[in-house]
Amino acid sequence: DAKTTQPPSMDCAEGRAANLPCNHSTISGNEYVYWYRQIHSQGPQYIIHGLKNNETNEMASLIITEDRKSSTLILPHATLRDTAVYYCIVRVAGSGAGSYQLTFGKGTKLSVIP
Amino acid sequence: NAGVTQTPKFQVLKTGQSMTLQCAQDMNHNSMYWYRQDPGMGLRLIYYSASEGTTDKGEVPNGYNVSRLNKREFSLRLESAAPSQTSVYFCASSELDRGYNEQFFGPGTRLTVL
């Protein structure tokens, strides 16, 4: 599965949009981009995933570049409760054997500043 | 609907002692997972169970055994605990029939081995 590269930390002012980048230059055509986050001491929480198209849900938006080599997670109006470590993960789509193992790297520690 | 529950929440063991970490989910998911997270690190997969009756090794299986007791329950056993197994252990479950891996995590078990 493709490796991902994320900045170790970022700050964002409360109420502003938080834009978290992720590079995955070796991504394959059948691999999803997943985003999870982990609020201090809690278990990780799924945020969103995408294959080619941009995606939006009630938590965030995911923008994937046309060549799929990078993506950006957008939290449109960051709050203090969004302070967390955000993980970008690439993994093959579908329900076959290769889909199970998600690799959580060190992620990006997002600090939302009042 | 409790989601994923783990017991115990905290545990202190002496080197060489054994213990079993329990995990249960009430979402009728086929797949379950055990991860460990060391301080400042991402999660590492220990074992997973794609479906009832099957288990597979993850990234760091040495020193652990697992049992998929039924569809709801997936336990992790440390036969002879070592200080290197001091960590936070997370259980998760997911349903891959939708084609993507949205994992739901429990609150974690904090284990210290002296």
C-alpha cells in the first residue's frame, strides 16, 4: 500500500478553516484515501474517505488532486474540540484480504487556538 | 447501542504474568481488530479477524494470541507479559461489505508491565 506523508503539526485559529495536507505520490488506482482523527487518549474516529472525486460529509471535506498524488482534509469552521491528531491512510478498496490492514502513521497534530 | 466496549480500562501486571483483554461490539460487524499504541506513535495492528472463525497476524503479533469467540467478541491474550508490552490497546470493528473500511474503535485499555 502507498505511503503517506503529513506535516507533524499545524495550528489553526478557532472559527477558521483547517486545511490538512497529505502526500501519497505512489497511490494506486484502486486505493482509497482515508482520514481518521484521534482526540487525546481516545480511540481513533473515522472522518471521511475518497477514491477520485472530492467528498463532503457533516464533519469535513476531502479534496483529492486530479493525479491523486495528494489530498487535503478541510474542516470548514474549526472548533477547540477539533484539536486532535489527524491520520491520512491509503488502502486498497473493496472487501478483499488487502482491505483490512489500515496503517496509522504519526499523523498531523492539529491545535485549534482560541 | 454501546458500540465497541473494552475491559479492563486499566491494568498493571508484573513481568511474566498473563492476562486477557476483552472486546465486544454490538454493531453486527464481521471484522474486528486489535491495535497497540505506544507514546507519541501511531497505532500498530497486532491481529485482526476478518470474519467469525478466522484470525490473521498484523504488523506486531509476537507475544500475543487472539480468540474470536463469536461474532461479537474478540479477545487478546498476553501469555507472559514483558515491559515492552506496556502500551494502550485499542479494539476496533468494521464491516467491509460496503467496500470501504470504516473502523469503530473502543476506548482503549491502558496496560503497564513492571
